[in-house]
Amino acid sequence: MLRPLTSPKKSLAAICKVLDAYSQADEQALSSILVMGISQSSDAICEGDLFIALPGEKFHGAKFASNAKSKGAVAVLTDAAGASMISDLPVLITPNPRRAAGIISAWFYSEPMRDLYSVGVTGTNGKTTVTTLLHQIMSFAGRETGLLGTVETRIGSEVLASKRTTPESSELAALSAVMRERHMRNLVMEVSSHAITLDRIRGSHFAVVGFTNLSQDHLDFHKTMEEYFLAKSKLFSFEYADLAVINIDDAYGERLSKSTELSVVTLSRFNQKADWHFTTIASDYVGASLAIRGSGGILIEAKTHLHGSFNYDNLLMSVAIAVESGIDPIDIAAIIPQLTGAAGRLEAVRLGQNFIALVDYAHSPDAVIRVLETAHEIAEGNVIAVLGCGGDRDRTKRALMGKALYEGADVAIFTSDNPRSENPDDILMQMVLDLDIRHPHEVIPDRSAAIKAAVNAAQDGDVVIVLGKGHEKGQEIAGVIKDFDDRKELAKAIEDKR
């Protein structure tokens, strides 16, 4: 885990006091122990760290306290159950160590997110694209900007791999402190519903939070759409933010705009009552000519290379937030034609073939519908689409995704995604439930073979689009992750066809 070069030193007694935690050690002993960092992973411990041992689904983090000590941990923060498992390190006990982790991490690094213009974007779809576009706008405008998201973490010119959409709270605080230390002016990040529910952003604060949309996903975790919505809604409070930017074309967004306690800037594709909306979208084969009307009568006219109505929504949010951050609309108009979007999001593979080849991360029913609508907008011929569903995830969306593929593609090819511990054939059976799969549609469990079949079926003017994995570079089958990149597989299939 990346840490600032000038790490603070805080006594264990001070940490205990901030959290109102309990310890069997006396105050003198706690005052003599200096903490130099915080980690929620025993493998990421550095010398002098406080190890935060969290209860988990399978194991309690306290099980790894000895490993943390061997790497240099000087104390453990955990709950009573975890404390009973530790005998060789000083222990601070708190009822909710996950919540405490966010609070103490932000305090330890002196709340670095408040020293940056921090932007958090949430929603089922569009988070990665909005944050990527906003990061690009800010960078082109000459602002040093950090990015935290699904695809990657960026600190200036340094690029790091991202383990999850939103980092654990100790890592988030440390990364924000590194950005502040390196004189970043801005931080743009994705905020997942898991991160909100699991208190990964506890102690964080944003100048602006954005809401893109909400559709069925993650119901293995949230159980109902209402729980999913309420989880997202928690971000839109004074605890976490100062201002909300919300897409009110989405029904949940409209509801949120009326229920949040924050001041709201509204977005809409065509509703002219919204603070930000389009007055013109003229699409062509290379993108679209846009006219955006914003707060106070701002007019931004530009041409974009992005495709698809949902991408115009994403662009609108990034532009609105950029203006709220103080970037001149005239500069934004000049920057828009240079924007490229996010990796694995309608990403083209171009090898001189006579058809369009795309890769997209769509992995929810609504996302599949939207992406296939866009594919039809740019296709001169048929849309040939490949899609699978991930294992050990929300099973209720599989039939809906299968139906979206079947109804949205001229040629639908059902295949595997990341089956994980599940039987790939069982997942496919759930995807094609009640569908009449006959020529030209196919079920091809092997993803590489499915991509090859799609390419071999393509003719002049067709669009081949491979959905579900986007930027991912691996495929998890029975607990083993093997190298697999849809972009490379698509390129290989195109080369082999020649």
C-alpha cells in the first residue's frame, strides 16, 4: 500500500481516546507506543503499523494478528471477539472496528480529502466513465488530479492497479494523503454501494457527489432494490458531502434529488428544467455534435468522439462537475473533443477489418440494453453480441441479462464470464431460461470460442461487441484466475479470420 513519505506518528493512547476504545493496557503503556501507519490487511503491514482486525464472512481478521506482528505491527484494533484471539500485541477494543477504521484513518492523516477538491461518483452504471472523463478534463485544464476507480488508480503520472472499485478506508486515507503530499489539487473517485454499506468511506468527505442511475445489480448483497437505493442515498448527506449532482432522468435519481439534504444540481438529457441539459445531440459515425446548456445560462458547444446516449449522460455529469470545480466552460469546450472515455467501455479494436469490433463492461440488464442500443446506432449491418454472467454473484439478474441480449442483438451468443466456483453450464441455463435459442443465436460455453464465432459471423458494416468483462485481464474458473483479455481475444480472432 502506498504511503506518504512524511508519515505522522500518533500514540496509541491518542488513538484510543479519539475512538473511545477500551484497552486492558494502562494509559502510560499506551502513550509509549507510537503508531506510524494503519492497515486493514496483515499482508500490507509496515513497521510501526496499527493492524485493524475486522470480522469477516469466513474468518475473523484477528486470526492474522501474528502475521501482522511479524511484519512490524505494534498494536491491533478489533472487537471483543477478535480481542479474545490475540495475546501477543496490545489491543484496542471497539464495538464496530470497520466503522472505527474509517474514522481513525482520516484522523491519522489529518483528513486529506478535505485538502483536495474531492469528487465521489456513485450509481449502477457510468461511475468509471464519469470519473475517467472528469479526470481527463481536469488534467487537460492543467490541474494535478488523482483518480481512484475500478480500472486503475492514478496519482499524477503514476498508475497503480486497483484491487476494488473503492479502497478500504485505511488505504483510501493513505492514498489521499499521498496525493496531498504530491500537491494534487483534485481527487476523483468511484464510490460503490458496497463501500458505503461496509463503511469504507467513513471519515471521508467530498466537495461534490454525483449520482448517475440505479438499476438491478448486486442484489446478492443488498437483497432488494430499496436496500440498494438506500445504500447509495447515504452518500448524499452532510456527513459525506457539500453538494450533489444528480441525473434526474433516472427515476431513483429524481427521488434522490427530492430527498437529499444537500444542495442539488440536476442533470437531464433533454428536460430543460434541469440545471444542466442538452439542447442539441447530433450523432454521426464518428461521435456527435453537442450543445450543453448549464447553470446560469452557460452554453458549451463541442464535438465528441464518444458514442451512445448513456455516454452523453456521463459526459454531461463530468462537464457539470468540472464547471462546479471552477474550470472555465470555454476551456471545457476545447477539451471535449480530446476525451477518450474509460478502458473497456465501448473500447474499439481496430485492425483494418470491415466491421466494428467493441468491448464493453456491461454486466447488468440495464447496461446490456443501453450498450446494444448504441451498437445499433452505429451499425450499418447486424449487431453480433457475446455475453456471459459472473458466478457467485446476483443470480436474479441472469435471466434478465439473457433476455436483454436475446432481444437487443441480431445475433446473440451466450457464453461464460467469470464462473468462479459455479458450474458454467448452470449459469448459462439460467441466462437462456424461457428463450428460444436457435440459429443465428448460439450457446458457446468457451468464451474464446464464442468470440471467435462472433468474428467469423461478421460481415461488412456489422458490429461485434463482447460484453461483461471490459478492462479485465483474467477469467476466474474454479478458483483459478487465468490470463484472459476480451480485447486481445477479439484481436486474435480478427487476425485469424484474415
